[in-house]
Amino acid sequence: MKEHTGIITGSESPHPLSIFTNSTGMEFILIPAGEFEMGSKVDERNWYRNEGPVHRVTIGRPFYLGRSLVTQEQWCEVMENDPSKFTGKQKPVDRVSWVAAQEFIERLNEKEGTDSYRLPNEAEWEYACRAGTATRYSFGDNDSDLEEYCHYGNQDIGSCPVGQKKPNPWGLYDMHGNLWEWMQDVYHDSYEDAPGDGSAMEDADGSSMIMRVLRGGSWQTSAVGCRSASRYYMPPLARRNSSRVGLRLVREL
């Protein structure tokens, strides 16, 4: 395991880059603490009701977030199997249920001798995706620029190897498109009772079988579904028809 630093270039304000690499080769970028407006306003083009109301969220502690989606090579090293439909070592693992993601995390924590790995909370994910922006995408508002950052809208070829497109301002790849990403949160159809501290939205009974949130869009999703605020959901056991779904991990400090 190692940690190193560098600079993300190609943006108006270069962002100091701190990367942690674990024994499986997963790279994690340090996400700073901060505040942001979560969700989208009703006047945002292609706004959906489940993206509101916009609310202020404080991310009180920095955390590491996977620089890319978990690849099939990384999944296989931990799980010794590959459930993916679109195979390739550097392609993101797909056809992963939320429950299987939790098993992967449990095994990875055991392998690494820690309890620091988990799925992102929805607020953490959007905060990292936006990377200080308030536009429809992390790079601006124009769908015409999406191709430079995102695999999306293709009905034929499926997922693509991670890290082929431009990263967002904080150095994260494929935050828009390629595969939908599982969140820890239970799905709610609005943010009316969303916590303001960036913690996951859960139900009072603690059930693990309720619909779980997906973020980011996929290789099949239209540009609308790849926006920073876009949300989707699936049952936690869904796998057979989930070739559009993968995962990205948090590593807590």
C-alpha cells in the first residue's frame, strides 16, 4: 500500500492530488471536507422531481474515493469469480447486486486488515462528482461536451475500460456514464428528510431489502441520466439484468 501526491492539470485551478493505492491496485483520491448544494433546481434542464429539494450538505471529514470503478481484475482478485457480461480485465465489473457489493467490501476489508472500505453515501458521491461545480455536469452544462468525459447512450458495445475519458476536476474517472454505481442509501423519491451531514439515507427499520440508490448513468443511459444530480434505483438483489451496474468504493480515513 502506498500514498503519493501530484497535480491534476488541464483545469483553471489545478487541484492537489493525493492518491492512496491498496494491495489490490485500487487507487483512491483524497476528497476534501466541504459544503455543497445537493440536488437540482426546478429550472435545470431535464430536472426530475426526485432530485429535489436542493439542500445544503456539509461533508465534515475528508475521505478517499475510488479513482475509477472497481475493475474485473480487482473484483476477481478478491472474489475469485467474474459475474460480468462485458468481460475485460480493465473494464468495470458489472452484473453486481448491492448485496454482492457488500460481500466484496467485507472480503476486501478482511484482505486489507481494515474496516475502512464501504460504498459511498449518496451525498458523498454527488459532492465528489460535482468537484466544486454547480452545473449539470462536472465540466459544464452542455451535452455536446459529454463525449469527452463519458461512455453513454450506446445500445451495442456495453461498458468500456475505466479511465479512457477525461477525469472530473478532482481527478475521478467515469463519474458520468460507463456504469451506474451502487450507493449505500435506501432510495427515497425526494430529499425532504435528507440528512445535512452527508450520511446515508436509511429507513427506520434498518431493512437491507429496500430499493437502493444508483448514481452516474451508464453506457446505455442518455445524456440526461448522466447529469451530476441524476438518480436511479434497483432492488438490492438485482443482478441478472444489471449489466449496466457496478461499484466504486470509499476508503475512510
